[in-house]
Amino acid sequence: MSTVNLCESVAVVPPALDACPEILRWLVDADSVPADAEAQRLRQQRLAELRRDHLVRPAIYIGAGTCGLGAGAQATMDAVRAYLDSHEMHADVVKTGCIGICSLEPVVDIQLPGRTRITFQQITAQKVSQLLDEVFAGRLPEAMVLGQHRHTTLTAWDDVPYLDEHPFFAPQTRWVLANCGLIDPAEIDEYIARGGYVALWKTLKEKTPDEVCEMVEASGLRGRGGGGFPTGTKWKFARKSGHHVPMVEDQKYLICNADEGDPGAFMDRAVIESDPHRLLEGMAIAAYAIGASKAYVYIRAEYPLAIKRLKAAIAQAEAKRLIGEQILGSSFSLKVIIKMGAGAFVCGEETALINSIEGRRGMPRPRPPFPAVSGLFGKPTIINNVETLANLPTLAYRGAEWFSAVGTKTSKGTKVFALSGKVSRTGLVEVTMGTRMRSIIFDIGGGIPNGKAYKAVQIGGPSGGCIPTQHLDIDIDYESLKTVGAMMGSGGLVVMDEETCMVDVAKFFMDFIQREGCGKCIPCREGTRRMLEILQRITRGRRKERGIEALERFQSVLHLQSLAESIRDTSLCGLGQTAPNPVLSTLRWFRDEYEAHIYDRHCPAAACAELVTYSIDAEKCKGCTLCLKKCPAEAIVGTLKAPHHIIVEKCIGCGSCLDVCRMDAISKV
Ligand SMILES: Cc1cc2nc3c(=O)[nH]c(=O)nc-3n(C[C@H](O)[C@H](O)[C@H](O)COP(=O)(O)O)c2cc1C
């Protein structure tokens, strides 16, 4: 189909080849292959250069996402440049985003002309000289090598394992993260050369907005921001609201939700920092489908690097007519505006987010009306998460059938997770829906470090729950996660080991919600405060209690459960409705820990400082008096060269004695 009719009276101008940036034209127009062999060769050469298949000098890629920079990537980059200068060598130094294995940053890749690209781990500035000396001499320092990239046309390095066989990468399926850590996010041509914006071209040329909504619905794509609502179905609501063709008086909006407030979540930040054009292309496809001519990216100001890279990407895409006025020469236009948020968790909730963009306090509004009917400035508005939108280029390019062939019955495609906590390899992970949680933690993450035992993984942030050992084989799927009292959430996965106290975890989340909630509705504001107070009470030290206080303590579990139900049933927005989840989930799977805190005044994980006591092993103690001198509560007694003792009633559980003891004589009880 060449001309798209959105409604009978309006003929919409389709995209035009002559409005395409040159590289994109080569990719979308098979007929444009030049007859002239030399022209053809030059074209292939340019594409190969942009894909870095064809290098004339070495390229050194440095992972410079927030994680890489935090680990010292800037100093590494400076050291690389200084080395090249001092050795009078020429090499391209390329700033990439994050490849995903954040715990091994700074990650540096080196590619010599004609050879495959090698990834090296933990290349701090001090290691640069040794690394470059070796590589330029044709040797590879084994301890620094992570793996080599598989490439059919380049010569591989003998004996170096392929990166896609590395346990961190092998179980992954990287659709959204396909380019992350591989391309320079500041170079739009690199994105295009790898097939970027082809899906947008195809969509504008071949599909009506209604057909795009149908395709997305048929694909089974569900919102990746937490709720898991079917994306195509939501778009149809907005399409049906107002007229089919956007007019000034019939404005519709698309909002990209990049607020990402869950503790432990950094997926959206990494995607924007590493591959901003994937998001912009996805936004253009979504805006076309719903009939929006204006889009906002709502992003927290704490993400300065992502904002900088997104701004640059918008300017580049506008200059090439890939967003902005008359995209690719069609009659579809889209203005993309960045709106920075101040970083309140509640502003990720869609109606609070709308308030915030409108310049009001970030407080949720009652629904209905739903934003798809009446949202930003009272106009139909679709809000989608970064990852949802970043899925669209691949989905639109490959089609609904291809997309829906991957995953489970109700959860299609892949999901990106931010893996952190007590796990050997932390980072950004993308797996197909249906992957087992055990595989993410033990295969990809490498298991629990320091010989400790796994206890739980927290998924879904403050709205989510914990998955204990007996459910580690659960599939990643929107529905199955709910059966164990957890939820998919936006992608934060925080792993906990035997030294984590689950009551303390619940207290952390309740404290977070207290500080981050907006205070508008009473059940959430007051109810979560009461829940926090109960958790504080049961993790407090063994001080003298009045009878009524002890009684209240004994009834803590009952109080927590009844408060949880009231808050869940009566709160205004999703924040309050799901706020009790971390408590309910930890109560469900770790009730014995609650009971130990409540009845025995004991923290089994020895993590709650006020409930921990210490004891001194008389056999090991040499009476050096260090602990006695350090104890701020004067709870240690003893004389020089004789074993010391702790007066449990006086001990405040600060752990200073343990820190100073050189005889390994003190232990937590
Ligand atoms: C308290 C709260 C915070 C939220 N934070 C985010 C967020 O940071 N990012 C996000 O995409 N969705 C967040 N959501 C979900 C959004 O309200 C909304 O459902 C989502 O942006 C829709 O996009 P999707 O359908 O693509 O998932 C939050 C919801 C609640 C209740």
C-alpha cells in the first residue's frame, strides 16, 4: 500500500525516499542498488565502516554508561588517549554505553583491523598500558579477557572464548539491549547502519495507524513499566478518543515514562544512555499509531547522562527528519520534548506524572477518566514505559507473529532486568519470558558470592514481593509471579543471602514508601506510617516495655495484616494499593523471622543491630582490652591479659567490638 488514509476525507502523505537520510535509503530501497560496481562497493564499504566490520585502524571502545563512569571509565579513557599520544599511534576511541556486565566495569573492547572485537574486564587506568602493550604486540592478557565477539567476516582470535558463550550472556536474548555497549550512542548513523529507523519507514509506508495498533495487540506486548497492561489494547482506547486525524483542537499526547523510581532499577537509564535512538524510533511508531503529534519523555533529573544523550539524539534525529516536522517526508509530525522530574517515586504513577508535566504537584488523580481518554491537558494521552517503547522497532520490523512466538502463553517477548544485591555478577540482563528465576540468579548472575546461601530475590520494587528458595524455579511470567505473591514490576531484581533480615527488608520498603508517597490519601499516608512504626518496634532493642507495649508487640502480625488489607483496598493510586506487598510477601514466606523478632527478641540473620548480641570466646580472647576501650556502652568487662566478657543488658549491638578484635574471638549471636 502506498497511500495511507486515516479517514476518508484526508489523504495522508506517505514517506518519500528522497526525504530519507542516505544510509537509510540504502537499507529500505532495494531498487536503489547502483548499477555502477564502484558505487556499490563504496556503499558497502561505508556501511561496513559504520558497523565497524571494516576498520583501517584499531578501535578502542570504552563502556561509558553511568556504571562504567562510576567504575573509572573516564580515567581509563584519558589513559588510553595518553598512551596513544605517547606512542604516536592512531586508533579510534569510541565511547559506548553499557554492555550489561556492570560488576566488571570499566569494560574495554579492542578491535584490530580485520580481526574480531575482544572485550576486556575491569580495565582501570592503571591497567591500560599493560593491556595496550600486549594487544598491539598481538598477545592477549588472559586474566583481562572476557571474550570475543562472534563475527563471520572477521578473523577470530584463537583460544579466546566467544562472548555469547560466556555464562553471563549465553542464556540471554537481547532484543532491547541489542546495541547496548556495542555502538556509539552519540552517532545516529551507527544506529541506522545496524537497521535503525527501517521499522519506522516500513510502518509509515505500509501500515495505517489502526493496523499498527492491531499488530501490537496481536504481538501480545504488555507494558514493561510494572502494570503489564496489553499495549495495543491501551493504544486503541486513545485512538478511539477524539478524531482519527490529529488536529490542533484534537491534540493527543504520547508520554514516555522514564521516571524509574524503584530501588534497584536501572534498566531504562541504561537503554537511554546506550541506545537512545531505539527509544526515539519506538516513540515515533507509537505516536503514529495513536495519532499523537507531541510526545514527552518524563525523566528524572538524577539521570543527567541519559538526558544529555537523549537531547543529542533528538537533535540528530530531527536534523535527519526522523522525528520532528513531516517525518521522512510524510505528513506525520512528532515533536519530542524532554521533561525533567525531581525524582519522586510517586511521579512514576501515570496520573501524578501528568500533574507534574502540567506544572502541578505530583499527586495522583482518581481514575476514571483514564489518561487514554482524558490525560495531559485534558487530552487523550498514552503513557508507556521506556522498555515498552524500545521493543517497538524490532516488533514492527519483524511482525507480530515473530514477536509472539517467544515467551509464554500470556507473556510474550523478552524482559530486561537490573540484577543487583548479593549476586556474583550484577548488571543488565535481558531474557525471554518464561526463563526460570534460578537461571537468572545462578547461571547469568553466577550465584551467591562468598559461599553464602541464597535466601530470596526481591522483584517488583516497593509494589512487589520476595521469591524464596522453594520457588526459585518459577518462570518469569506476569501471571506466575503473582501466584507467589510477587509481581513482574519494572525489572529491579535485588538478590538477598542468608545474612539479610527479611523484617529489615520490609522495614526498608515501608520507610521508602513513607518518604516517597505524596500524602494525598489517608489510607496510604497514615496506614503505611502505622505499618512502619510496627516494624520499627519489632526490630528495636530489648528495652523495658510497659505491659501494653509488650501486648502490642505480640499482636504485631495481626496489626500488620489488617492494616495491609485496609491500605490495599482503600488507597487512591497504585502506590498505596500495592504498598503493603513487601510486608505481606515477607510475612508469607518468612513468618518465622517475624516471630523470632516479636517473641524471642532475636534477629536470626543477625542483621538488626539492636537485636544482635555479641559474645566473647574465652579460649580465643587474649585480654588485649581493645574491645573494652572501643565499646561506647561500657558493656565489656575484663582485665589485661585475661578473657573479657560482654554484659548483654548493656550491649547496644553496634558491633564496634567485632570490628576491632584481632583474635577472631568475638561473634554475633
Ligand atoms: C507509584 C508508582 C510508580 C510507578 N513508576 C513507574 C516508573 O518509574 N516507570 C514506569 O514506566 N511506570 C511506572 N509506574 C507505572 C505507570 O503508572 C504506568 O502504568 C506505566 O508507565 C505504563 O506504561 P507501560 O504500559 O508501558 O508499562 C508506576 C506506578 C506506580 C503506582
